[in-house]
Amino acid sequence: MSHAYDYNAAPDRTRILAVANQKGGVGKTTTAINLGTALAAVGEHVLVVDLDPQGNASTGLGVARRTTQQSTYHVLIGESDLEDVIVSSGIPRLDCAPSTLDLLGAELELSTFDRKTYRLLDAIDKLAKNQTKGQGYSYMLLDCPPSLNLLTVNALSAADAVLVPLQCEFFALEGLSQLLKTVERVRASLNSKLAVQGVVLTMFDRRNSLSEQVAQDVREVLGEKVYQTVIPRNVRVSEAPSYGKPVLLYDNKCAGSQAYIRLASEIIRREQELRAA
């Protein structure tokens, strides 16, 4: 795949959203790649930054993982610029900064660096310096690993806001409270602008009373922070990654695809309200 950074694209400033939840299996990567695709489909220019050693966001966008490939690992340790690792996903207006397994050892290496929590922010700032007004990505989605490690802290230190996928299950609120505490700590010590953009309920099953109860409980606690759009449990969403495609390309008529399109519209609307405020 070719390098893909396009200097003739989006708005005055990139909005950086960390897609984070320290719990695995909640639809975090699925949300990153399908939300990115949906945003691109409505005209936004999007970069998905894969910070998870598993690399599922990369492969889910059809980016083959090669051991020789420059990746976000090389960006974080200062061997590559972000611009140099970005590749096209093949989807118009959607690019990817891929992950490799090297990220497994990144935390240990990063602990010895100066500005160890700001390595990603510094790389994004360097990328931004190559832009002129009105050019560049409109959104960066940072796909975090399912743990609150130094990779996730780098993402939270660089982000404007956090988007939290939350599976509709029994322990959902407990995991959410831990993440919100981490967001508060990062805001207090590393990134004063960090906010929670919203919580998206995933794997929602209307036939299951527990899903309804969890959704109700989360809305009671967080109110308008919870998106109106919920992502249903949908077999087409689960199948799509094995074909190296977002579900919007695999089956754009299925319930999961339609939900991600609605979520993209809701996020854009929230962002517009923030800019207008």
C-alpha cells in the first residue's frame, strides 16, 4: 500500500478522538473502523491510528500486517514520522496508521524516554505542522489497547475527547467507572482539555432484558453523554473483519451498518454544537 497523507482535504483543525475501554471484547476496534468508514462516507477525511499490538483495526481495514512494515511503534519510539507510516485503506478519505507486534514491547521502551506520555501528541503535532489551514484530516480515531497502559495514556494525552464503546452486559458500569476515573486523572495531570465525547452502547440485544436494563442504568448515570444510537448485536458486523472489510463495505444494508452511519451523524452533530458553543 502507498503512503496516503493527502494535503488537499479537510477542515481547520483535526478532532482527535480516543476510542478507549480497558475491557476487551466490547466492540472498541469494531467501532473505530466502522465509525471511521461511516465518517468518510459522509465526506470527512479520517485517519485511524492503530495503537493495539493485536492490530485488528489495521487488518479490519484491509491493511496487511508485515513484520518489515513501519508502524505506530516506530512513530512512538521516534524512528519514523507519522506521515511516513500512514497507508491508504483503499476506502476513499480513510487512511490508517497501522500497528505491528513490536508494540508489545513499546511500554517498556517508552518508560525510558523523555515525554513518555506525549510521544503520540508530539508526532501528531509534527504532522500538523506540514498542513496549511483548511487541509489535513478532519478526524483521527485512536484505537487503544484493551488496558490502561502507556499506549492508552499516550492516546488520552493526545486526544481532544474519549469515545467509549460499552457492551451491554452485567459489569459494564463497573468498567466504565474505572475508565472515567482514568480520564479524570489524565485531565488533571496530562491533558486539561480531555473530555468524554460520548458513550456508545454496543452488542445491544433487544430480546435480552439485561441489555435494556444496562442501557437504562448507563443513561441514568451519564445522561446526554450516552449516544442515542445503539449498535445492535449483528452477525454481519462479526463476519466483516474476516474479509478485511468494515461492515459498511461488507453489507451496507445490515442493521449494524445503518447504526454506524447514524452514530457518525450524531458525533458530527455533537462536534458542530461544541464548535458553536
